[in-house]
Amino acid sequence: MIRLEALTKTYATPKGNVTAVDAVSFEVHEGETCVLLGPSGCGKTTTLRMINRLVAPTSGRVFLSGRDTGTVDPVELRRGIGYVIQQIGLFPNMTVAENIGVVPRLLGWDAARRRRRAQELLSLLGLPPEDFADRYPNELSGGQAQRIGVARALAVDPPVLLMDEPFAALDPVNREAIQDEFLRMQRKLRKTILFVSHDIDEAVKMADRIAIFHSGRLVQFATPDDMLAHPANAFVASFVGSDRTLKRLRLIRVREVVVASADGRADATLPSVSPDDDLRQVAALFLEHGTDSLACVDASGHVLGTVTSEAIARRLARDDSR
Amino acid sequence: METLSFILHNLPAIGERTVEHLSIVSVAVGVAILTGVPLGIAITQSRRTADSVLYLGSIVMTIPSIALFGILIPILSKIGHGIGWLPAVIAAMLYAQLPIVRNTYTAIRNVDPALRSAAIGMGMSALQRLVQVEIPIALPVIIAGVRVAVVINIGVTAIAAYIGAGGLGTFISRGISQSDIRQLITGALALGLLAIAADYSLAWLQRRLTPRGMAPRAG
């Protein structure tokens, strides 16, 4: 879907050439979310901005659905790619509905169709259209504004979204909420997303794949679980943190480690978890109850088996993550 | 009391002078808007050009208006308009340039870079960005520049009475030469009221043209 081939950006400075992005290649499949992760100045944002050609690559190519983006008119290219930035950039002179309608208007949609589309997207993002469509950006909270920013990027239903630290400016509570909503929405929409972040927790939560950058180079491209289990080098290991095993726990569901009990019953004295819980909850219950095994019970009360610390250790040691 | 009866007896003449005055100011400001706004937008592309244009504008502002009229006499007499309406309009137009160009330039440059970034990223062309985003956002500040220009021009045009351009300045120039306090007061009063009225109506226009989402909100 999106393929980068030896993408490079060098800037001429008085002290000589500086390579901001150095021969980065990777491929993101349709419907996947790839998080570009790294400390500031690592080249992740420049890489993102070369995809919609806000930054012209020095060399290398970007293919979008097999088409070399270097051969397309940049203005036309950008209209087909959703773009969300940290500062949101809602136009203060336009209402929410007009902001969402910007790209549709550039593409010549009529007013009624633009309005319908805006209402549809507001509903999708959980903002009642009758309440929000005619507000101005200065009448929105930060979280609401960023939801409108996402709606605006989705206006013409582009297959690809580029998101540049979209949730970084929000407070932690709001950020969690909007991340969860976004994940729920993405499960329905299956967009191909490139998402820049400097936050390992956000990356682990949002990504199907993580591309981790260090001084302009792509140092590892892997699934979150793989990256946490096998950091490619010392930089990645220190960036993901010494608690990387704990971070992995959120990625694994109870159903993946449950050991089926032969008789369909479990020890009634054990605390229970649902098969869709992640292993953080299991770890919390282990510590809370001083035990190393739990019953796994589904929503209808049917006992699926037991979860043991041994089974979890086996899962964490396994190499074939996903 | 004498002044009052002078005013009452000369209302038609005052009206005529006001119309003359306004015709000079409105033509001058109109031309200044048509040239100054595009110029102010154009110079946002280059810092150095902007600096020299604004510097030039400031120099023009330092020339006393009576001197500027003097400079224009030999130049415009070549086309037979050394004095009168044309030099008055040209001088007023030159004084109107700086506030209009400077405000346009500042307003466009101060548009939040994030908005520019978002607009480009969404696929707006440079012209679409200007028309749909930058000018609407800059408009209140541009109009503030026009307000300043109008008030300056009402004053400059008063001096233009000395080169036979007519207008409310005529009462003042005659009042001085004839030592007639009634005419002096009439002219000064009318000019003051005109400036206040013009400023108020432009302030109203400025509020009307401020995009609703950018208006300062009460509470």
C-alpha cells in the first residue's frame, strides 16, 4: 500500500550537509497502522512529510498503491491523503462543518453533500451533529477540536491517513479516550495509517507495526510485541524501557495463554478473568491475591480453563509473535 | 453665538465642502486599498523586499504634507494639474499606503503557521489558501489599517485647501487669512466630526467583517 524506497532527505546548512532521513525503506500494508517512533529530531516527522510531499525528498521514492508519488501533482496527491497534525490547524473563520468540508469543496462537492458528509463524520466520532456542526473552533475543547481534526482528514474517505503526533497535546485522560475511540473507528474503517509518535506506550497501543528511528535511520521495523521481546540494539532497548516485559503484557489476551481444563470446571476459590482481558489485569490479580493461577470465565459464566504464570512465561518466551 | 449663526447660515456650503473632502479621501483610500493590499500580500514572500517597501512607506510618512504638495506641483503641471483635486488625491493616496500595506503584511504573516501547514497538507493551492484562509483571517487587521489611513487622509486633505483642492480645509485657510474665528471654528469642528464619524463607521464595518469564529467573545 505505502512503500518507501531508500527515502533520503539532506539539508544544506552552513556547517555542511545534514542528513535528516537516511535511506529509509519499509512497507505498510493496506489497513495497517504503522507508528513512526523515536526521540525528537530522529527524522520521523520529515519521513511522514515526504509522503505527502510537504518536504521534497532528496532521493528515494514513495509508492502509494503502486504509484510513484513523485510523478503526481503534489496538490492532487495531498487531497487524496488525510492529514492530521498536533496543532490541529482548524480554520478559525469556518464552522466545524465548513472545516470538515474543506477538501470536499476543493474537489467540487455541492453544499448539501458536504453538509451530509460532515454530519456523518461527526456522528462517527461521537459528537452530536446538531450540537457541533455550526460551532466555531474557538467554542471547542482540545479533545473535541482534535476529533474534528480527524473528521476533517477523513472527509473524502481517503485510503491513507498521515498523523503527526495527533494526540500529543492532549491531557492524559483525554488522550486515552481519543486513542480508544480512534482504535474502535479504525477497526471499522481499516485505513492505512502512518502515525508519528514519541511515546512508546502510545505506539504499543496503536500500532500494527512500529518503525523506530534514531538519527535519521530506521533501526527496527517490527510488530510491537516483537520489538518489545527482541529490541534490535541497545538504543531500541533503552527507548522501549526496562519495563518492556510489562508493556508486552498489554498486547497479549488471556485467551492466548489459557490452559483448557479437562472437566470444564475450575477451582471455585480462584479469582477469575475474562478471555478478552489483557495480561496486565492478570498480573494485577496475581499480585493482589498472592496467587499464580486464575480462572478464565467467559461472559456467560462458562469456565474456559486456567491462566498460570507458567503459561504466561511460555508465551513471553515464544519467538513467533503474531 | 456668532459662530453658530455662521454655521446655520452656511449649511449648504459646509455640505458641499464635506462632499469635496470625502471625494478626495474616498478616491485616495480606494486606490490605496487596491494597490496596498496586493502589495502587502506580495511582500510576505520576501523578508528583504518587505523591509525595503515598509521603509519607503515610513519615509513618505515623514514628508510634511505641505512639502509633498509643493513637490507635486512641478511634476503634475506637466499634464496641467499642478494644483487642485489630482495632487490632493495623489498625496493622500501616498500617505494611506503605509498603514494599509503594513497592516496587510503583518496580518498575513501572523496567520498561525499550523493553519498554513494544515491548508497545504490538505491540498490547497497557494491562491486557495490566500482566498479561503489567509485573507478572511487577516481582514479585521487590514480594515484597522484602512481606518488609520482614512483618519490620516481627512487631516491631509484639510491642508490640500492651500493648493485649491477645496474641502473643509477651505474654512480654515480662509479663517486664518481673513482672521475670521467663525470660519476657523466651523472648519475645525466639521473636520473633527467627520473624522470621528468615518472612524466609527469603519469600526462597525470591521466588526461586521470579522469572521464570527474569531470575534472576541463576551464572558
